[in-house]
Amino acid sequence: MVFSSLVFLYAFLPICLLCYTLAKTTPARNVVLLVFSLVFYAWGEPIYVLLLVGMAFFDWLFALQMRKGHRRLWLVLSCIVNLGILAVFKYLNFAADSVCALFGMPSVIPSIALPIGISFYKFQLLSYVIDVYRGEVLAQPRFDKVLLYASLFHQCIAGPIVRYAHVEAEISERRVDWEGVSEGIRRFCVGLGKKVIIANTCGQLADTLIAAGNGNITLASVTAADGAALWVSMFAYTLQIYFDFSGYSDMAIGMGRMIGFRYLENFNYPYIARSVKDFWRRWHMSLSTFFRDYVYIPLGGSRCSLWRNLFNMLVVWALTGLWHGASWNFVLWGLWSFVFLAIEKLFLGKLLDRLPAVFGVIYTLAVVFFGWVLFRFQDFNVMWAAVQGLFGFTGNYWTTFETTTLIKNYAFFLPVAALCATPLFKAISRRWHVAAGRSRVLAVTWSVAQIVWPMVLLAVSTVMLVGDSYNPFLYFQF
């Protein structure tokens, strides 16, 4: 089940909110959330929900045992169990296939299905045990609260990665008010619109431009694609991956606000970043801060020699790439970010600070754009063909009649979508809100817009979902 499905929108979520409202105490509401969260996960993973429950139980137990002593032993056991299970499900096939390919042998390990969201809830549970070890939070004596923290359907599948310290108080006691509910509904509808109206449309365009007749992107289809198709396809993909993931985060944050949880922001307009460092302060912030606090700083952070600092960065970005997927293209994508972060640290960062902001934005967009090329194509032959095609080395025409016609059909949509990735509309909304305090007419229109706008987004999204089979969440694979 996904947030952008008709079953979720018009059955699961309304029933959950109704039961939540009927429950009058926080413990009763926690039971409602826990039951619905486990049903939500079991909807797509009926077997692996047992893995989720089991891992929550073990980490709850490990954290409790720390109160009795041998804190480091229990931390090590937690890391071994969590990372070991993650390695088996996510990386065993990848490692075996890589070794077999290196020695020219056929792979003998059967494919292992990847549990949905395992990278997200594993990191959440691991951060909980580490924070208990560090003394930043107290071990939770009740297992049901730890299980609720790990399985809460708002963010269990694709984030944002929530720290236990951020929601500890709200799990025990939280207040629901109309302001939070209305804000949550608006935020959810905005996220839904990002996903269904923008991300899905961009995804369909991105795939159509370079896919073969059966809809599959292959070496033959990429090699045959003209330059314009490849450039516009990658531009659409660049928008798709942002609106897909930020839309999911918006929906998660919005649902949390409806019931009294305040999840931290996960995106802050990354495509206006002035450097790659700035980009990673704005993109998937919960993952960036996780690696910063639990890998980079423990390795020594920046409080060491330059070369040691660069090594720490190398480790973090190799792991960041590997976290996104068990494939060498993701590792390459992580190292791509590392190279530019290292260059910025050595000299480029100071130069960018002295140049007008527009140069930094253009430079960052170029780095990110070609980074998404590495991210998108797992097959290196397909990836190389795409790079060659982008620079016209395949000998194909720049464009064809079919490509030109298709691009013209999206000539209005793509620029508007690009503007939606900037703070422009948020700034307009803020100015409107401020002006509403000085004008009765503007105040009325503002109030009406706050009600009508989410309804319009919901209605348009619903219409687009009816009969539309293209509705994947890209980050579900991680």
C-alpha cells in the first residue's frame, strides 16, 4: 500500500483517523496507531512484518540491558544484529554476484527479496540503541512504544528517518488541535500533489522518451535515443526524484501533524543550493544528519588532519551510496558527491563564496544532474551509452519529429514543475499572508484559499490516480 493509492486515501487513512479520534486517551490512540501501522506494513509484506516486530523487540531488549551494565557489549550486539540482517537481505546477492563476476563464475546464491523500508526502520532502531548507549535518551521500558516508534506507518517505509529523541515525548503524550489538523491536511495534500501531479507525470515523460516500445529502458533504447530525448528525459527524472521523495516526506509530516507528531523537515529546496555541500544540507536531511552523527563524527569528523578528514568523508559517501542500493552505480554516485565535496573543501568552496550566487547554483545543478545519471542507470553499459548520447557521441540526430512533438506537449508543464522546486510559490504565499493582515478582502481570500487549495490538489490527484497504473515511489527500493 502506498500513500498515493485510492485504497489508502479513501479507506485506510480515513478509517485510521476515525478510530484514532474515537480513542480518547494517548495509550488507546497508540494502540490504534500500532495496529494500523502493522496492517499497513503487512499489506505489502505479510511475512516480513515479523522481521520488523522481531528487530524492534531485540533492540528494545538490548537497550534495556544497558541499564544493567556492559553497555558497549549490548551496543556491539545491536550493531551486529541490525547491520548483519541488513547485509543479508540487501547486500548478500550483490556481494556474491560481484565476486562471481570478478572470477567469471555463475552466481549460485538464490535471489533474496528485499523487505520494504528495511533501510529506514533499521537506521531508526540503530539510532535508538546508540542514543541510549550515549545517554542521550533513556531506555524505554515498554516494548509497544519502541515498536510503535519503529513501525509508525507515516514514515516506516520511506522516511524521513526519525530519531527516538525527537518523538519520545509525543509517543507518551501529545495534543491534537484543529490548527495542527488543518495544517497537516494542507501539508498532506501538497505532498500528494507533488507525487501524483508532478512526479508521476515527470516519470512517465522520462521513461517514454528513452524507453523501447515495451516500456523498458534498455541499452538498445538508450543507444537509439536522440540527444534532445536524453537531455529532457534526465531533466524530467531530476524533477521526478525530488518531487517523488519530498512529496512522500510532506505526506508523512502532514499525517504526523494531524495526530500530534512533529517530524523534522527532510527537504529544503535542494535545487537552489549554491554548492554540493549546501545541496546535502537540503536533500534528505534526515539521512545526512544520521551519517553525520553516527559515522562521520565518531570517525573524527573535521577535528583532525586534512587527509584524515577526507578519508572520513570518503567512508561516509561510499556508505551513503551503498545505502541507496546494492549496486555499483550507487557506490559510484556516492563517490561522485565525495569528489566535489572534497574539491569544495580544498579550494572551490571559498571561490564559490566570493562569486555571485547564480554561479554556485548553476555549478551545483550541473553536478547533481550528472549525478542522477549515475543514480538512474544500474547497468554501466546503459549508463555509458546515456552519457555518450547526452554529448552527441552516438551519431544520432539531435532530435526527431516524435521527440519534438512529445516535448512540445510538456512545454508548459516542465517549466512550471521546475518553478515548484524553488521557494517562489512559498514566497508568494507568505507575502499574501502578510498582506491579508492589512486588507479584509485579502484576509477573506486567504482563508478561502487555505480550504479550497488542498481540496483542489486532492481532487486533481484523485482524477489522475483513477485508471493510472504508473504510481511507483522511487525510494521504496531502498
